[in-house]
Amino acid sequence: MHENTTPRPPAPNDIRLRKLLDDTLTAPHWPEGFLMRTFEHRDAQALHALLEEVFDDGADGPFDDWWPRIAGDAEFDPALCFLVIDGKGLLAGAALCWTCGFVKD
């Protein structure tokens, strides 16, 4: 079988991220006042609001529908959900990672 090694050009909305997972990892440099931490249950409503604002497609539905779906998903692990908090204590960004290799968010 011949493997195609020619990368396809990115689609208009594609974002490609790649990181070598070896000993070259360095600690991130956050802007002053910003910090990263893992998700805590009290962050759920702020996370939903951020996702609604950023994606703005209404696909997640209201918080009371969204949160039970997320929290009840066997592949959701709060320790794999990383939040960036700004100097005012507000949620500035998030990376929702899952225990499987499929990209959900």
C-alpha cells in the first residue's frame, strides 16, 4: 500500500497544531496576570458561556442541557480540561481534552 505523504492544503477553517512530545517541551510563558489551571465544577457555567460566545452556533443548547451531557460523558475527565484565567479572575480560554483521540471541541 502506498502512503500519501503529501500534506493536503488546509481548508479555510482548518487550524493545524503539532507538537513533538519529547524532552523538548518547555513551560508556557503566560502574559502577566494570566494563569492556567484545571477545570473545577464551579467553572461549568463560565465554560459554557465562553463556548457559546466563541462558537455562537447554539449547538450546545442551554447550560442545563449541556452540562449533564458533558459531565456524564465517559470520556470527559476534568483533569484534562485546562482553563486560562485572566488577572480579574475571569475565564479567558479553555482546552477541553478527552480520554479518547477523537476531537469533540
